[in-house]
Amino acid sequence: MSRFRLMLIVGFAVQPTLAQDPKEEVLTKPFEDRRDQTLLKRVTERTFVHEVAGVGFTVPDGWKEIHPHRLARRIDPRVSTVLGVERGDRDMVASIFWIPMNPGSKLSEWVRDAAPGGEYGEEYETLKAVYGKDRVTIPTKMRHGDFEVYRINITGGPDRGDRYDGALFVFAMENGDKSWLIKARVSFPKGEREHAMEVLNGFSVAPPPRIATEK
């Protein structure tokens, strides 16, 4: 199993409301034909905009794009978007997720830095179950640009030993009457933790789409 495939499996494992009965589709045809099915719009060679969520992502210098994916369920017409990026010279790979949240859902249900009832949200609790409590840090909150981001660090893993560590960045975005969970799952060799921030730096608030006017 490839490292990128394993990372996608772990990333989706922390989505209890979306991970049931998944139907994953890899979009390999030219983006002019089918890229819009991921809800991503390429605005420059390296920049994508998820107009529905209102969050864009620019592939950092030194990184390259992996084909976008979509995840949908037969019983749920909503589409979650996954964009992969990798940096070969540092053996780093990341998955970026745009996930529609259920009406009324709050970010604190997914991740928080306080533990009412002894839990830090679905993201932390699932990672703790997969990797073990001693390998997962308690979420920490920070302000990064326009976003209030939670970070969870992961040491090693059940299938990859101690050569690689990881980081999970999570934040929410409200756009119109909808809320979106935005995540970046980064895997890197030990000692490269600071370079995970390159992925977080790629996020930006997208400008509202232009409305065509009649001439």
C-alpha cells in the first residue's frame, strides 16, 4: 500500500459522518473536462479555489500536485474534496480536505483544546485510537492568517514505524449558510516538522465568485 493511499485512509477515518459506504473517484482526465466535479477551480497553475467553501489553496514552492479526488456517499449527495500535494526532495506528502459539515455542527465537535467529558473532539479521539494516546498530542489552537487553526502532532504510526511523523491542521469556514471543515494531513520524516507549516501557508480566503453581468 502506498504512503499516499495510507494517508488518505487515515484522513477519512476521522470523518464519522462521511466515512460510511464511501465511493471514491480519482479524477485523471484533463481538469477542463471533470475537475469541476471536485468543486475545485484552478485559477492559476498552482492555485485552486473551492468557491463553495470560500477557501483556496496554493501549492507551495517545491511541492507538486497529486490528482484531486472526490468522496461521496450514495445516501448523501454532498461532495467532499481531497487535493494531494507532495515534496519529493524531503519525502513529504499532504492531503487537503474540504468537507461539508452538517447543519448546526460546530468545529468543537471535531476538535477543541479543552476536554469537557474527557474528550478533545472526534479528530483527536480517532487519531488516539489509531496511533495510541502516547503518540498523539492534545490539540493546540493558534491564529494563522485569517484562520483559527487547531494542530495535532502525531509521532510514528502503527504501520510506518518511527521513521515518519505527522501533523493534522483543522479549521472551519462559514460561507453563506453552509459550514465547511478544512483539514490538512501532513506526513514527513522525523526532524522535518517545521516544514509542515509550508502546507498550512498555502490556505487563503477565496474572493467571492464574480457574478456575470449582461452587457
